[in-house]
Amino acid sequence: MQNILYADWSLYRLNGTNEIISIRNDDGSSVNANAGKTRHTGIEYGLHFKPNQQWELRISGTNANHKFIRDMENGADYSGNDMSAAPHFLLNAEAVYHPPFIKGCRIGVEWQKMGNYFMDDANTTKYRGFSVFNLRTGYEIKKLEIWANALNVFNTYYSNLATKSNYGYSYNLGSPFTIAVGIRYHFGK
């Protein structure tokens, strides 16, 4: 087998006009509103390396900037500010080992990272982001696969989404340490 390396990346810039976004009212409720003009710029990238039959390494991520170019909400001017709940950095990396002495088995460790972001459009408060580690294993024999995943193995306390309004702070908590087990059958060829 040859060593295999796949790499891809894309640059983007999106200028939005009359983009509809969700904003949080002072009472804590959410409503859709016109964001005026926005600009989204960034790079997305991925790398998949399989140096041999036993190892696979994968990394994918994005570095981005999401800004209001012109935005007025309830008399407040957010023009030039970062959009809330829009991290500048996201990353997912995984290393998978296929032991040669157990054909069809895989064992992997995964790292998920979200960078910090502003919790409000006024850019007064930042959420620090988070890192979560997962362990994944599976065994495949013919068309049947049995798998088990240990998610958030360090039981990290984090939020998938953190926002701030005049009403207060809101956190959508991420899952604590979880074990998921499953069976999958592949139909067809």
C-alpha cells in the first residue's frame, strides 16, 4: 500500500445583505431580524494522512471572521462588531489505530476545539470556548459493525452556545461524559 495524503482547503468571502439572524430580546426571548450588511471571511482546511495500514490521522478546521458591516438593532449601532456566537476558530482532529492482530478493529481518539467568541452583538462579553476529547472504538466483521464511543472523556463542563442579553446569560450545556454503544449492519454490496 502506498502512503496516502489528502489535503484540501478553501478560502471564502461572503458579503451578506439583509441577512436574517436570531437576536435575543431584553426579556430573554429570541426573534429573527434583518442584520443589514455582514461580511464572512475565512479559510477551511482538511488533512487526511494514512501512513500505513495501522494508522490514520485526520484534522479539519476553520479560521473565520464574521462581522457586521452595517447593523442597527433597537437604536444600537453594531456596525464593525463581530457577530455574536461566531467563533474565529474550530478544529476537529482524530488519530485512529487499526491493530494488525485484530482484523476489522479500530481505536481512535478525537479532539474537538472551539475558540472564543463574543456572547453579544455589542462585543462586551466573551465565551472562552472549549476542548473536548472522545474515544471511539469499533469492530467490523463482514457487514456487521459493533461500536462504542466514550464522549467527553474528561467530563469537561462546557457550553455548545453561550449568549448574553439585558435579561442575563444563557448557556446551552454540552453533554457530560457519555458512553454510547451501537450495532450497524451494512445492506447491499
